[in-house]
Amino acid sequence: MALRSRGGWWPALCIGTASIILAVYLLLVTSNWIYLGWHDTLYFFSKSRMWERFWLTVWTATVSTSLSLLIGIPAGYALSRFRFPCCYLVASIIDLPIVVSPAVVGAFLFGITTRFPFDWISEYYGIYIGRNVYGVLLVQFTVTAAFCARLMKASFDMIPTRFEAVSHSLGASPLRTFFKVLLPMAKNGIIASMIVVWARAAAEWEGLMLFVGATEGKTDIMPFAIYLDWNGGMMGWVTSMSIVCILMAVSAISAVKIIGGRSNVW
Amino acid sequence: MSGERHSRKNFNAFFYSFAGFLFLYSAYLFLSNLDQLFVTEAAVKTREITSWGEDREILNQFAGGFWKDPYFWKSLNLTLVITIMTTLIATILGIPTAYALSRYRIPGKSVAEVLFSSLMVMPGSVIGICLIVMFNYGPLWDLQNLLGFRFAHSIFPGMVIASLVLSFAFGMSAWKATFDSVNPRFEQVARSLGSSRWRAFKTVTLPLAKSGIVTGIILAWTRAMAEFSAVLFFCGTFRELPASRFSDFTRFLQMDQADWVSVAVWAQVEFGNIEYGFALAFILVLIGGISVYVMHRIGAKGYVW
């Protein structure tokens, strides 16, 4: 018993710190509900302005997630399995859009949309990428493609290369191995990554602030609309939209926890 | 045999092309904007009308003449000091928290895991609004009135709190994973040999978890440097405030009338000083690039879930 009590202050300190921090974070996340109250929350949730913004967020995030999955899954495989000179440098440059401040990414997108591929697209196809919903998709794609590639790399890293080696030794082609061995094994990781990437796309707004700007009902996805309404002093809208964003993030992460597994970025 | 080699080559080329696309896109995004640093005739003409008096000579130079402006050095100083303070606080609070979440049975542990993971995909504006609502209304507001100071729109408690929220969550993601990966058996052996719980942690678990703790510190610092929205919502900008608004301590540290760097990027671009804004942005890119390169080199892992 003496053994148990000696140095007992350390677990007490750890558990105390953890409880206080957990309480603070819970208060932080629930402060909007406490502020707004039940009746006002219901009032704002029944307004169509809220749900128009919600569907705008959902469809832009879905489109940009699909685009970044198309790029991200093969890129993640390449980053996971191939070794080439300067691979750390290449990986660092691919990671830059998620590591630097998103405001910086917005400023840089503002710079490149006047340049080569973008001016060409707007001239020949009449698709202007800028202060419209295409700009929103570009901002979301820029951030989530890098994020998706990292998560896919982590999902493929979880699978030992031994299975591929066995498949090769039995005479399967690399493509067959990829589709019949690797993808089924990485399935859970890919689905979980997909959900997280979607949530990250729906959370992106700093780039929009510098690059796209606000058009009511066209480019104001929910996190950005929070900023706009906050500037307009509409605290009811701000807090009710924050509640929706928090619910989106928490439900995405809960779904991922149910799927299970682990994944890391960086 | 040669046919198989050929198909292998095509296969590799297919996958390399996607990684190459991402690499080229990112490199093009960050490098093609170097010409934004050069001041154009049109910008000079516009500024004749709009700029504030004595700053005009500075602004009409390469990259807005940022190295001559005390605002730039003060902002960099402010950001570095606050991020280092944030990282220190996050480490001091985060290591016991991560250890407790990893080893002890705490009520609400699964809630904590979902909460810390979901902070990584939560919009920054929501974090900022949550901080504003938490500190500027209700009992914490009354407490501030009683004590006579403000958390929001201040440098010292305010900016540290705003950058701490996400920085702590990112550090935790690495620290908790490290303590999970250290076998608790080693500590039990140390305790059976007569050392106290604290000594067993200090001499057994901590050295084993060292590399993961360093990873968490780098992650926390990088995230604190990349913070934008929470600082923008909770603290705002300080450049236009009168000097009397700042305390002697802030002035002594050369942090008065300065902004968080990524907020300054936004403020300068919105103001029309594009070159100045891009100069600040390139400094952030340089810092972020070096830290992410270090992370890749040492094989750092920050777990999302």
C-alpha cells in the first residue's frame, strides 16, 4: 500500500489537468448552445437561409472532395510506395497548402488565377474562376488535394508491402495487384479518409476571404457566412451556423471512429 | 519478361503523374507569385491617392519595402514570441493530459478523443466565434468585469488563448499516440523495483517517448504559426490603435501596434498593399516549408484519428 501512495501526486496532477482541459474544451464547443438557447436555435434552424447555405456547403465540399480523391488516391499511393531522390522535398512542397496559413493560400490563389491555365480557360471555355462558385471549388480543391494525398499515403502505409510481393510472385500484374489486393485492404482507411477530407473541405473558408469574396447565396459557404454575419452583427445567425458546423465536424469524426483504424497527416 | 517490365513502367508512370501533378500545382502556386513582390506603375499611381502619408515612400519599393517598416519587425517579433509561449504552455499542459488520456480510466475519454479529432476539421471561424461567445458573454464576462481586464482583443491573454486552442489539439494528437505506443509494462517493472509513479514516468516513459514529444512540439508550433481565423476573430488587428492602448510591458517587448503575421497578410492585401502582403506571405511559406521538411526528415506523425 505504501508503494501505491508514493508519488501519487503525479497521477492526480495528470487526471486533474486532463479533466480541467476537457471541461474547458467542452465549454468552448457548447458555448454557442448556452448562448443561443433552445427556442432561438429552433427559430434559426427553421429558416430557409440557413439550409440554402448548408446545401451550398454540402455540394461544394462533395464536388471538391471527389476531385481531390481522383488525384489524391494515386498520389498517395505514389508517395507511400515509391522512393525517389528528394522525396522529402517533394512531399514537403505537396504539403505546403495545408501547413501554411490558409489565408496565405488564398492570397496566392488570388495571384495565380490571372495566369496561364486560368486565363486560358476563361478565354476559350468562358469559365471564369474567381469571384464565383468555381473559385470556392478551387480553394477547397487546393487545400483538400494535399490533405487527401497525405491521408491516403497514411492508409497505404498501414498495409505491409509483403502482400503485394506475394501477389507479384504469383504472377499478377501491378495493376491487378493494386485493384485486387491493395484497394480492398485499404478500403476502410480510404472511406474514413474520404469523410475527413469532406469535413476539411466544408471547413475551408480563409482562402475564400482573400480570393473569392462574398455573394449572398452563391459563394457564402457556412464557415465563411459565419464571418460575414459576424461583421454584420447578426449574432443569432452566427451562433446557429456555428452549431451546424460543429455538428458536421463532430458527426464526421464520430463516423470515422466507428469505422476505426488509425491515420496520420505529416 | 520484357512485357512485364513494360507494364510495370507504365504502372509507375501512371501513379507518378498524379503525385507530379500535385507537386507542380503546389510549386506553381507558391513560386509563380514571386513577381507580385515587384511594385508596378499602376500600383504607384493608385497609391498616390489612397495611401497614408509618410508610408508612401516605403510602399513604393520592392516588396513594399517591408524591411524598413517597424510594423513588419514588430509583427514578426510578436508572432514568434506568442507562438513560442503557446507551444510552451501546450507542452506543459499537454504532456500530463496525453499521459492521463493514454493510461488512466477517465470518464468521458471517448468524448475527449472525438472532440480533439474534430477540432482538426472544424472551421477556424467557428473556433473564433466559440472563443468570443465563451469569453464575452455570461459568467466569464462578469469575471473579467470584476478583475478589470479583457481576454478578447488583447495581446497577452487573448492571442495566446486563440493560438493555443488548435495548437494544443495538434500537439495532443502526437503526444497521445506516443504514450499509447510505449508499453506500460516497463513502468510497472520500474514501480515494482521501488520507484515512485513520478520517477517511473520521468526515468522510463519520458525517455522512450522523447521523439514523439519533440514531434508534438514541432506540430504544435507549426499549427500555432499557421493560425489565422481564431486570432482574427478573437484579437483582431492592432496596427491602427493608439499607442496609449498598449501597456508598458508590450511596448518594452516591441509588440505594440503590430499584428499576427497571417492576419497582417490579410490586412495588407485588403488594403491594396499587395507587395507588402505577399512579402509577409512568403515569410510564412518559408517558415512553414522548413518546419514541414523537418517533420518529414524525422518521420514525424500527427494522428488525425
